[in-house]
Amino acid sequence: MNNKWWLMAALFAMVLSLSLFTACTSSSSSGDDDSGGGDDDVMLDDDTTPPVDDDATDDDTTADDDTTADDDTTADDDTTPDDDTATGNPPVLGGFHLYVTTSNFTGFYGETSPYVIGLHEIGFLVVEWQDSDRSCDLKGGRMWYALDGGDPAHTPGVMGEMPCQWTQNLTSLYGYDLTQISGALAEGSHALEVWWIDKGGNESNHETFNYSVEDAPYKMGTTMEAWTLVDQDGNNVSLSDFDGDIVVIEGFTGWCTYCQQEANENATLQTQYTADGKPVQIVGFMGQTVGGTNNVQQSDLQAWVAAHGWAAAGIPALNDGGFAVLGDYYLMANGGVPFNMVLDQDHVIQVKWAGFGSGIVAEVVSQLLAD
């Protein structure tokens, strides 16, 4: 599980994850400036500035702020958070985030909602949490689960430093690889009960993630349905026009800055694919105008093509006002642009994701060409 998850993390949020890990580590150390260095309380403890040490001697009957050796009567090693009677407060679990991809592209998970996994997809579940005393003591703990009322089991131990508190930006860190849970990807409805126990034995609340695995349309591993749309020159363009080609679809809006960056990169890629004789065609689906309306006009398409070099590259911009076609394929109910899909030469959806990441299209296409 760990290798697969860290591959995903590297592709989704390498820089972000590193900065967050640094912030978590820095936050933990900066909260305690003991001169003796033996205490790593996560609650502010400075022994030289307020709040003053309230122990008459250091006997750990109140908050611990050791600067010398610890004499707890319960377990305490002064290298993990000290709470005098246990090792910390239990983590509190909250909401869920489900990521899906296919077994061929395990480095390109995308978050999806509602919680439906296609028959050809695999899933990874991330759980929101917070550690109420922000002790960062989940390293060495275990993430437990029970599928559909079955026996409890756990994932491998948490080997890395766990953040003190979950935030939206930390969803690329730890969770449950559903391919490693027997029966979790079987067709049907499922209830996955999850809870965490930190290394001190503190058990979190139990939460249940309800989801289904279905032979659903528009999922990865299914063939894209036929479509015909009008391009910037007023011509009808159909999916069947690209039979035998790998098809890359960029769903964009006129107001989206990241869409513009991706459009420029796609123009460069298409020019190279054509020059090299590669069976690859990039296509743009415009869902909204610069002003944010769904009433896309031919002039909007022409302006986009001119601004991003698509005419010279041979990339058509198609009128999909309101994403009437592409919207059915969204990972999230509320969408997000740029929205991307890559179809293999049989026009089976191999991977899809929302957002711009430089080099992702090239990497996916390269893998498909190699296959």
C-alpha cells in the first residue's frame, strides 16, 4: 500500500506535501523551547517564559514541562508527547474523500463524488481527522477497518510522521487502499467501518464509509459514447473521426487561467505528435465563455484557438456549452476545470483528472503509446 500511495502523492502534491510536512515538523518543535531539550510537549511549554512551570518539583502530577529526566509513574519517554497518564488524546475522525483510477494508471488518482466506483476502477479512501491535542503522535499507530460487518483488520503501521491536524491540503498522505482489502471492490453496496489507534493505544471514534461498486456509465474503463460537436470553423467534429487515435480531451472555459496554461502546453504536444507521426489527437471542449455563461459562440472558439496556437497545431475547439457532453464524465458533481480525459485507441477511457499539471498529458500518452 505504501509504495502505491506515495507514487500517487508524488504526482498529486509533491511540493505541497513536502511543505506541509515541514510545517508540521516545525510547528511541533517550535511549541517547546525547553533548555534541556528532553520534553517535546505539543502544548506550549517553555519553562523559561509564561506559562510558568507549576510543578513544585517535577513530579508530573500536573502538565508536564520537564527540563530534566522524567519520573512518571506511567509510561513516558520524553521523546513523544507526555500526558502523565496516557500518551495523548485519540484522533477524531471526520469526513471522507474517495479517489479512483484504473489499475494501469495508479499514479493518477482523482477525487470522485458521489461515492461510486466503476467495475474497472480501483479506489483509495482518505479520512479527515484531527488530533485534539495536536500531538503528532500517530506515527507507529494503525488504521483499522471492518468491511460489511466482517472481522476487524488493520493496514500496515503508520511509518511516517503524521500531521497534527488534517486539512484539505493533506489529502495526499494516508488512507485505505481498497485493492488491499478483500472484497472491497466486489460489485455491490459496501459499508467500510474505519477507526484509528495511535501508538499509545488511544482509539478514535468509529466512522462508516458507504459506497458502491457498479457497472456505471461514464466511468474509467468504459468506452466513451459517440458525440458530434461544432468546431471554431462551423464544422461538425465526431469522436469517430479519430478512430484508431489516442484522444486527449481538455475541457476548458474562457475564464480559466489554468486552462490557458494547459492549452499552450497541449499545442506544443500536438505539434510534436503530428511531426513524429504518432496516432494522438488532442481536442478541446469549451463549456463556458470568458464571462462565465454557457452560451458559447463560434467567435469564442475562434478567439481561444487564435490565442493558444491551436489552429497551427491542429487542435479543434468544440462548442460544448454548459459541458452538455463532457459534464457526464466529471469525477466530482460540481466539476472543475480544466477537466481532462485520455482515451486509448479503442476510445476506452483510461484516465481522467481535474486541474492542470505540467507533463501529465505527455506521461499518460507516452504510457499508452508504449502499450
